Amino acid sequence: MIVNCPTCQADVEWSENSPNRPFCSKKCQLIDLGEWATEDRTIAGEKSASDTPENMPDIEDIEAMLSQQAGDFFKH
Ligand SMILES: [Zn+2]
């Protein structure tokens, strides 16, 4: 069975000949781990960056909810 190295896409034999499988080498394994750490930071950064556009419809929802609640309040 042949798999592709997640880092460099090289063909890696899924056997004891490839101790770093699914990576082709220890180096690719370390690169992938490093990218994971980088990805975490990127995702965290993207979250705060995407807060503004995500909040746009949310504010409308809250406003709709508030006007609905105000209507309920005046009914009581
Ligand atoms: Zn590789």
C-alpha cells in the first residue's frame, strides 16, 4: 500500500520500511507538526478577523429579537 506524504506528497510505502509513515521522513513529520502550530495561530487570528463580518447578520438578528421582545413587553 502506498500513501502520500502529507507534507511533500511523495509516495510512502505503508510498511515497516517507512517508520515515519504517513510521512516520507522525520523532517516532513516535523514540518507538518510545525504547520499545525502555525495553523492554530492562523485560525485564532482568523477568528477575531472574521468576527466583524459574522456579527453583521447577528446584529440584525438581535435587533429583530429586541423589537420582538419590545412588542411582547408592551403586550404585557
Ligand atoms: Zn515528505
